[in-house]
Amino acid sequence: MQQKIIESEKKPTQLALQVAVIYAIYSLILLYIFKAIGIDTQDKNLSIGYKVLSTVLTYVPFILAIFYAQWKHKSELGGFMSFGRGFSTGFRVALLAGLFGALLMLLYYLVLDPGALDQIMDTAKANAKTEQEEQAIDMMSKYMIWMIVFGVILFLAFFGTIVSLIGAAIFKKERPVYIDTENNRIVEG
């Protein structure tokens, strides 16, 4: 009973919002860092070391952000959290990170660095093997920004769902239940 009261008072939305905004800003900063040191993640000739570095710097902080939110929310609940509550917390982080990340990508490609979108299209054309592939790239170029935006949302939500399930299993800790034999009732610890 006490755990249900605590859970109804402590919602994970504010925490998830803070963590998601921090991760989205981190992602935007990471774009600028990659650009400054000359790493083009779209380049198929990018060395394996840079690909690994790019992947680690992108996904490990996302995983850690979800785990941090789940751990922090468990602490807010007094050290006990159900699997469902842990999943909900992680999924909120993933969904909000996807939404904020998509908004920042929109801002980045339309306002902050419009040339970056042209560079993506140029790289795609350079990688095209046939004239039909080049025509397809030209046709999709006007929709590319929206494909990126929705791709960020969908990918982070899907990947975040998996990470949230794992995190919920790790951080789950149910409040123990004791039986009070004198009064014949169940008491939560």
C-alpha cells in the first residue's frame, strides 16, 4: 500500500524530460564535434575505428541516459520499483529523446547548418552505382529532412524500448511483503 502511494506521488515524467533534453543537446553537440574533426558518418570509406567511435559516442550515452533515469526514479521511490514502472520510465526517456532529438535535427539541418543536408545528398549520389539510383536520390532529396526527423523518432523509440526492458529487469526490486500473523493481514515492508 505504501509503495502505491509513493508511486502515485512520484511520476517519472519530469525526470525523463530532463534526461531526454540533456541527451538531445549532447547529440547536437556531437554533430558539431564530428564536423569539426572531419568525421562524416555517411562516408562509406570511413575507417572502422571512426565508425566504432561514432557508434560508441552515440549509443552508449543513450543507454546510460535510460539506465540513469531508471536508477534515479528507483531511488525516488525509496529503493523499490516494479518492472512496469522501470520500463515506463525508460520508455519515456527514449520517446522524449527521440522527439527532442528530431526537433534539434530539424533545427540543425534547416537553420544551423543547411549545407550539411546537401553534403548528405552529395555523399549519397557519390555512392550511387547506377543512374536510376541517382534519380531516386534526387526524387527523395526534398523529403530527406522529414525522413531524418521521423527516422530519429522511430529508431530511438524502438532502440529505447529494448534498452528500457533490459533496464527494468536490472533495476526492478519489489517491496517485500510480510504477513502479520497476530492481526491476520498483509503488511508491505
